[in-house]
Amino acid sequence: MRNASEASIHSSSFTESYAVEHGWSWFHLKRQIERKNATGLYEKYRLRIHHAMFMVGLMMNASFNLILLIFYLTLAKSASDVRILGSLRAVGVAVNGTLLVLSCWERWFRGEGARLAASILVLLAMMAGEQSYSLAVLLMDGASTHKDVRLTFYVLLVAFIFLPFPKLVHTTAAALTVVAAELALSVAANFYTVPFPWKVCVANVTFYLLVMAIGFYLKYLIELTNRRAFLESVGCFESKCNLDLQKEQAVSLIFDTNIARMTRGLFSLRILYPQLIYEQLLLSILPPHISDKVKADLRHLVEDCRDQPADFQQRPFDHLYVERHQNVTILYADIVNSMLLMAGMDANELVETLNELFGKFDECIVKHRCLRIKLLGDCYYCVSGIPEQQPGHADNCVRMGLDMIGIIRQVRDERQVDVDMRIGIHSGNVLSGLLGLHKWQYDIWSHDVTVASRMEHCGKPG
């Protein structure tokens, strides 16, 4: 038992050490990013990080050069120091400040060429500023008594950490250039010194090589940190997406369960009340006074043909239900310039607009106690006084027509289309009935219906 526990502890310790070791492995992190097909996304992420570091480096350089410029202007002992050293620091402030302002628009530094040019420009300004003392001495005296190590290590670290060189070879070339320039300047400044300070030069070379090694290591750690942070962000995003997906699946399961329950309830309702289905269907096609008669006749027809289903399919339903109605008023309404309305819309939008328009007309029908007969394209056709006598049938149709004109004017103002309504109204007697053997259509006929139609055709819009 004890051996098993020890083996378990050693196994867990090995697993943790393996995870930690591979978690900081550049090749492991690279494979993880490639496995997630996120190489392009990581490059964008890395460019954003490099741009932010570049802005920090520009602010540091601008501030440092500005402080030294103020120092030279206030505490310099000679005018030549102010002229040369101050000028170099002023150039550094101008270069870093200008690039800092431009870096606020990140799109200017997305290309490799732009990032390489900006990095080289900043590097040259830093080299000139940090080596300004030796340059001044060479220009004025040709010799130098300055044998200490200059701030070139600062230039190297900035080149490795803050400057956005596109590739590692660019960073390496920049570092070697800085070291070579520093060594050449040191040799030139101490060329006439006797004896020549070889030990100092060897120490400088060793120091700069160590600084370069530190810069490479810091750049490697920054790259590892960026990759780990990117993978952790991707993992968090994937976890959130998985959690949202699970929530959607749970909601979908609950919704499907409720739908199944509702379906079972509707099925039970259909079993208990079978007449509800075809009653609603008939009422959407026929007026209520006709649908009651049709239901009774259908019931008798089904009972007669229950034992002979083939005979039921062969027998058309041919009852006409013709009725005579006196003292009714017929209303014909047609949309004027409907082609303009059609020209400014696609098919779906046109159908939706007409459906909304005719739906408002149907609401007015209920309000004014009329009965819609049918739709004839863009023509609306209704009657008042059917099936029950209405003492104010003419007044109902007139009010119905006025409301329809108001509705079409509202559509005209909303759509900015020159459409209007032409309405014809006439009172008289009609015959009503059900037409069609397989597809029913309730309609009315008489000379008075024809008169109302002609009045609409000859009427004035609005």
C-alpha cells in the first residue's frame, strides 16, 4: 500500500514537472498554436504586443533625451558641448516624439517595411545620442580621455525588447551594428593613447557580448510569455464558447420538451374536439352563415360515404347555397398607381406591404360591420347588409371607404410613393352563393354589383 502511494506521488510529481517543462517549451507552444489553426491570429496578436512595446520604448527614449537636453542647456560648461550634445539630444527628442505621435495610428506600422524603417530610425537616433560625447571629442580634439563604458548596453536592450524588428535576423544585425560602431568609436577615440588600452577593448567586447546574450534571452522569454498568454486567452474563449453551447443545448432541450408537451396537448385537444380544426378552416374561407350549412352537409356526406371511401373521392361537393339579399351596399376599392408601389419594392417586401394594408382593411370591416367578399389583385371587394339586414348599410360602406382612403394616405407618406384609393359604392339587391367543385369561392352577383364596379372604374382617386 505504501509502495503504491509512493508510486502515485512520484507519478504525479513527474506529470507536473513534465507539464511545467513543456509549458515553457517554444516548440511545444508552437505546436499547440498550429494544432488550433491559430497561427495567423497569433501573428496579429504578436504585432499588437510589439506595437505596444514600441510605444513604451518611444516614450522612454523621448523622456530620457528631453531630460538630458535640459541638463545640457542648464549645466553645460562650454558652448561647444551645448551645440553638439544638445543638438544630438534634440534630434532624439524630435525623432522619438514624431514616431510616438504616428504610432497612435497602428495601421501605419502593420507592414514589415514600415516597422523595419521605424526601428532603424530610432536605433540611429539612440546611437548618435549615446555616443555623442565621443563624437564631440573626436570632432574637436581628435582624442578622448573618456575610457568608461558608455550607455550602449541601453541601446542594445532597447533593440532586443522594444524595437519592432520583423525578424530575429534584423534584431541580430542591429545589435552587431551597434557593438561594431561602439568598438570602432572606442578604438578611434583612443587611437593616439600610448600604450593602446587593449584590455579595455577586450573588456568592452566581452561586456557587449554578455549584453547581447541577455537580450536574446529576454526576447526568448517575451516570446514564450506571449505564446502562453495567447493560448490561455484562446482556451478561455473556447471554454466560454463551450459553456454557451451547453447552455444553448440545455435551452433547446427544454424548448423541445415543452414543444413535445404542447404537441401532445394539441393532439389530445384534436382527439377531444375534432370539429375545431375544420371549423377554423371553413371560417377562414366562408362567411359564418354559410360555413354552418357547409359543416352540416359535409357531416352527412362523410356519414354516407364512410363505407365507400373511393366514392367519396369521386363525388364533388356541388351545393351552391344561393341566397337573395335586398337592401345591401357594395363597395369596390382599387389602389391607384399600384405599379409605382411595385416598382420600388422587391417581391417579398411588396407582398408584406399588401398583406399589412389589406389586414388594416379587414380591421375596418369588423369596425363598420361589413363583410369582405374577396381580393382581386390590388382591388378590395366588400358588402354591408349580408347576412343580416343593416339599417345603416350605406353609411357603413361610406365610413369604410373614408377609413380606407386614410390608410392609403398613410402608406403614401411612409413610402413616399404617389399611390391613392379609388372607391365605388352602390346600394341595391344581390345574389350570393358558393362557387367551385373542388376549390370553394363565396361571391355575390347582380346588376347593382356591376354598377358599383363601374363607379369604381370611373371614380376620382382620393
